[in-house]
Amino acid sequence: MKNKKVFLLLNGEKPKEVPNFSVYDLICATDGAYQYLEKYKIVPDFVSGDLDSLEAIPKEIEVIKTTNQDFTDFDKILQILFDKGFTKIDVYGASGQEQDHFLGNLDTAIRWKKKLSLTFFDNNGTYFLAKKKIVLSNCKGKIISLIPFPKASKVETFGLKYSLKKETLKFGKRIGTRNLAIDKKVKINFKKGNMFVFINN
């Protein structure tokens, strides 16, 4: 199911504009996020979570109970999707609300980076954990930030106003926020570490 695409909604800030659900092969949510789907009459393929708020979900929707408190709801639903054979996942609701959850979600993304392709969407734009070499399209005029987590070495960029030439970014020392794309295509390479790319609308 490598080419199958998943819509996953977490219990953070909800999308202001309803996503185009027709592009997804599977729709799922954590239990705390289900009400958003219900509001727009979107029936998910399944909902996962602990025992707290599952009672309000209709019986015809599959509920996968995950009571292990050693893992976050995000981590647990990613495990379910991986076990089902899905690897390409668009994640909504990972940011906003309580910021410790947001940082925890970034940590979870790093732990799953070898098994899953995760792209995050919020009301400001999109972000993802970058591969060592990436090319971004249709970027001209957009604000792009490079955030090491916690370090990325030999970073070089092409198509940004303030270019990097094999430089090191390190959280707490130097990060690459609020850069401007001056070309339609932006290329980003780095040698080692982890780095998130944020693209603002």
C-alpha cells in the first residue's frame, strides 16, 4: 500500500478549511479529534484512542482502543497504520493547542522517519522532516524555515534569499527561520542529522 494516501487527524488545532478528502484512500483520527469529522459528516475508516471519549462514536465506525500510556495517541495510531501497510500519511492537527504536544509530535516523526513518510499541515502552511536531498516546487514568495532537531550539518540551499553553503544548524545556537524563496524551485541538501522544513502559506 505504498502508493495509498492517508488522512490522519490529531487533537490539535483543526483545519479552518475542510481538506479535500477525495484524494485519500483512508481517513482516520484519534478519538479526541473525531468531532471535527462528525461536524462535516465525514465517516472515518477507523478511530483510535483510550477509553475516555470513545463512547460518543457511532457503533458502525471501527474503534481501535489503545490504552497503553507509555506511548502518545499519535505514536499509537502510526503503529496501527504501519501494521495495516500504509506508509504515506498527511497529518492534520499536530500543532496548535498545547505546545508540548506539538514538540512531542515532532519527536515522534523522527522516530518513525525510516518507516513512514509524514507530511504535516496546519492553518499556516505545511512542514515535514526533510530527507538529505529535497527539491521544493512552486515556492517563490513563500517563507521557508529550516529547523534542526537538534542538529543538521553541511546544510546548503539553492533558491532562497539567504543561502547556506555547507553550514551547520544547531538548536540553541543557529537555526534557519523566516527565509524567502526567490525561485520557483528550492533545493535543500544536508549531510547529517535531522531537520524540519516549514513552508508558510
